[in-house]
Amino acid sequence: MLDLILFLFVCFMLLAGLRRPYLWVLTYLYIDILAPQKIGWGLTQVMPISLIAFCAAFAGWLLVDPKRGSQWTLRQSLLVALLLYCGWTTMNADFPEDALVKWEWVWKAMVFAIFLPLTLTTRMRIEGAALTMVLTAGAIIIATGMKTALGGGGYEQLSFFVNNNSGLYESSTLSTVAIGIIPLILWFTHHGTVFPPDWRVKAFAYALVFACLLVPIGTEARTGLICMGVLAMLALRDVKRRFTFIAAGAMLVTVALPFLPQSYYERMGLITGYKEDSSASTRVAVWKWTIDYALENPTGGGFDAFRGNRFAYRMPVKEETGEHTVSIEYREVVDEGRAYHSAIFELLGEQGWTGLGIWLWFQALGLWQMERIRRRWRKRTGAAEQWQAPLASALQVAQIIYLVGSLFQGIAYQPFIMMLAGLQVGLWIYCRRFDSRQATGRRPGRPPRPARARGNAVAAREAALR
């Protein structure tokens, strides 16, 4: 039954796109985030619904969309450069077969991020894309939050829609995204137009925010705790009553602590004691190996170049020698083929210093553009000028949280984050076009030329009309 419902919903969206082709863009956002072809077991798996939606979105824009307002930006050019560079490193990868497997989904994520801003030409389209992303990710987040509230949490024990440790179904990635979209959810409670922000919309939004906060607890992802701390600090920038906000946050944490499971405390305690955690110690060793590898291979080794790593590190091993005596002995551990667990080192190892430089430039430019919109639009009072600055702030916070979370995860090309970048570019183009139109409207017009006397009433009337 679930498979049939998912399939019929996708078919409905594809058919609705015949009348409104932009719906095909939203359909691809939905499919790429939720992955219904992995949830279903029949029709959704047989038909290549992701490829169909991908092609339909591009065809609809090329053949039907008026293109009015579509512009090209430097950030899109940077993504094109990174895409081409990734293609070159894939052809020269250390592990060609494994590199091609990753390339199959990376190029689609990057191409769609380049394409998405070209379709976001109106406020309704920007809001529609943001709403689709929030609600689709919210489906996974709500299910995760409900299972956590009912006592079904635990590290690598929380069941999602699918038994697949990729995309948003990876616990640390889901925790990062869940915390990152909270400001975007709250934006809809004040500026949404698809669903006007009445009490029902606000109640759903606040419940979704609560579910987002439960995700790091249910998954016991240490990255999620760090992202929650970053969100709390960034929130101080925009709240009016900061001391009240700090006091309320402290009270909320105090009330919540007794309800957290002991396993959560034990796992979070490893953040500061990384030397006693094999996972954290392995990451540090991989990062050191990656730096040495990049010094020897400045252009990178292509996707999944980490498969060639081999290193040794020391781990403490505790042994009870008596009733109240514990001895600690450091033993050397040899490991190999371990993933980067960091977007920075993922770029460095796979694409070298050039690829890392392009990616950092792309991210820095996004932060700067959203900050510029936030500062230039926050004091405007026009009826159509109230939503841009808060949206830019929400997208900027989401990006900062992603960048912090990506320090401990290999999510440099994560499709959902690429979509958020596409939203940023679309908002930047919209605001720039709006300012340009306003400047043109304020420009003084050319005075009318005086009419030449023709000696008759017709000439006089023509001169007056001119």
C-alpha cells in the first residue's frame, strides 16, 4: 500500500507539471531528498522516477519556461569549474571503479544546484522550493523524532524509513540538516505565503522544530550536539531579548537533562576525550595521512582515494588488575582504507588543493552574499521588502551549521546542502534584480522635447502628447 501511495503521488506531481512545469523541479527535490524508490519495493523501484523527474525539470525549463529573470552568477561558475575538475580527477582516479560509483550521484547533485537558481525567478518559486525541501526532510525528521520520544533511540539503532546509511538517512548528516533548517522553518511562521502563518501553521512549525531538536538525541550523533551549540550562539545575533533567550535556553536544558538516556551521556563524553575513542582517533590519523598525501599529490587522487590509506595510531586499553585497580596500556593499532570523515579533507584528498580552494571560495561567497542581503534589506519598510533579509539570515545560519558539521563528516557534495546553495543563489539573483529595477525606476526621465511649430492644431496636439 505504501509503495502504491508513493508511486501515485509521484505520478500526480509529474502530470501536474504538464500544466505548471516548475512543479517538475519540486518533484525532483522531493524524490532526491526522500528517495521514495528506496522506501518502496515495487513500482517505485522498477521505474527510474528520479531520472524522469531530473530530465523533466530541465526539459520544462528549456522548452516552456519564459526564462524571464534567469541570470548567471559567479557561484554557479565556481560549481561548473568544480564539476569539470571532479570529472577530470575521476578519469585519473586512484580507484577508477569506486570513483565512478560516487561520480554517478555527485555530478547530478552539482548540475542540479547549478540549474536550480535559473528557475527561482519569483518569490513564489523561491518559497515553493524552500517549502518542498523543509517538508520532505521533515517527513524523515518527524518519524525520527517520534521514535526518539517513544524510546527508540540509540547510536546506529534508530530505524529510519530505509535501512540505508546514505544521504539524509545517515545519522550525523540528518542531525546536521535537522538543526540547520530550524531557522528556515521559523521563517515560514512569519513570512510564508503558500500557507499563511496562522495558528495551525505555527503549531506545526514549532512541533517540527521540536522534532529537529530530538534528532541529535535519538541518533546520539556528537555532531548534532555541536550543531545545536552553534545554532544557539548564532540565534543571539537576531533575538531582541538576549538575556531572556539565554535564561530560557538554560532552563530548557536543565529540564531536559534528567530525561536523556545514560548512553547519550557516555557518547557525548567522548567529544573531549577523543584519544580514548577509536573512531575519533582514527579520524585524526586519517586527516594526518590526507595532508601528507596531498603534499605528494597536489591534484588529488579522485573520488574514494582514501581507500589507499594505511596508518598506525596508539590507543589506550584499560584492564582491571584488582578490585579497585585499573591499568592503562597504550597499544599500536594499524588501520587502512578508512574514510575521511571531514568535508575539508574529503576535498583535499580527492580533488587536491585546487578543488579545495574552489569549494572554499564557493562557500565563502555564499556567506558573504547572504550577509550582504541581510544588512541591506533588514531596515527596509516596503510591503514587498520584509521577507528577504530574514530568509538570507536563515540560509546563512543553515550554511554555517553545515560547515561546522562538515568538519566531522564527508558531506562536501551532499545533495540537500547543494540545494540550499541553489536557494541562496536564487535569492541573491532575485534581490539584485529587484534593486536594479528599483534603481531604474528612480532614475530621472529625459524631459520631453519641445514641439516644432507647424502652424496648425494637429501639430500642437501631437506636441502636447509627446
